[in-house]
Amino acid sequence: MPAEIKIMCSGLLEGVKNAAKIDEHGGWEFGVVASNYKKGMIHALNYDWYGVGYDLHDGGFLAVLQVREFYRRKSSRFPEIRKSYFLIGQNEDATYFAHPVQSHKIHAAIRGGKDVVKACQDWIFETDYAKVIRQGDLCLVPVRSIKGEEKNTEIVIEESHRLLADKVLENGHLYAVNPKLYHMPGTHPDVEGKGKYKVIVGRRASFWSFAKPTLD
């Protein structure tokens, strides 16, 4: 890894370690702890970088990280190894985020020589990330037609994103005409679209407790 990129990755990791997590006991404490040398009890947490890149929309630097836990209860036992993967970066207000992503998408992108960061973003939003209007872990995807039961034209999504639109429909998915999204905590700027859109809440992969995702 070039020295400049290594410094940028280290900055992201340090920011994520200190960011607000979905659980106050978020982990992210790297190193080795030998709880009992005589019994051979060892716990270690380390990490590897799997990809770096720049966001297609705002140009922000992003990285894909594997956080790996090694745990051995005693010297006579086989160790347990568990892994979680995250897309990490900075929000528009300079706070840091860690979004859990699926490992198979990362490995498939590496094998195929594709952009690992964009592969993660495509998986999160279930579409080509280049097409979306994003606000944090929500996005608007343009569609040709919409149908479903009409809802209120102002609703709150994920307790943090306020959606206003000329029309909102739901049929298992949420659709909006001329939508505007406001992030209530103010971390992300307002976004809007002209026309018909599907509203997508970004997927989060499962993760182990030794490294918790950040709050949106």
C-alpha cells in the first residue's frame, strides 16, 4: 500500500474506533490479550485492508476493512476465528462511519478484478450505485413506473430520515414522486429528485460483537 494511502486508511480507522456505535460496547480494540498464560487462553483482534477507492458522487475516500478475531479458550482447544467486513469512510459533516458488508461480494470483486468499494456500495443499495441519489444509508433510485397503496406524503424512515413527496406509494417497497429527503440529525445534507423513485434503505450484513457498526 502506498504511504499516502496507508496514512489515509489509518486516519479512517482511528476515526471509526472513536465514532458513536450502535452499541456503546462496540469493541474495535486491536491487539493481543493473554488472559491466562498457564491455561493458554488468548484473545486477539486485528485487521486487513481489502480495497480502497473514492465515492462516485462526492469523491470521498473509502476503504473496505476486515476485522478478525482470534480466540483460544485454552492450549488444548482449537482456536476460534471470526470475521466481519466493513465499508468505512467519512460523512459530509466529517464524522466517521463503518457499514457492515457481505464478504462474498468483496471476494467476488477481487477475483473479478473489479472495484471493491463500488461492489460493496452496489450490494448495500441493491442496484448500480452510480444511478442513485444517496443520503447516508438511504438512497433514491429512479424508476419508470410506480404502483401501490398511497401513504402520507410526509413520513419518517429509520427514525432519522424525513421524506416529503408529491405522492408516496407502498407495495412491499416504498416509492415517491418528486421526493425530498431531510436527515433529522443533520449529518447528511438534504437531497431531492425530480420524477419517480424507489426509496431504498441500505442493507447491513451480519456482524460479530467485537466490532460494532457506527450509527447513521
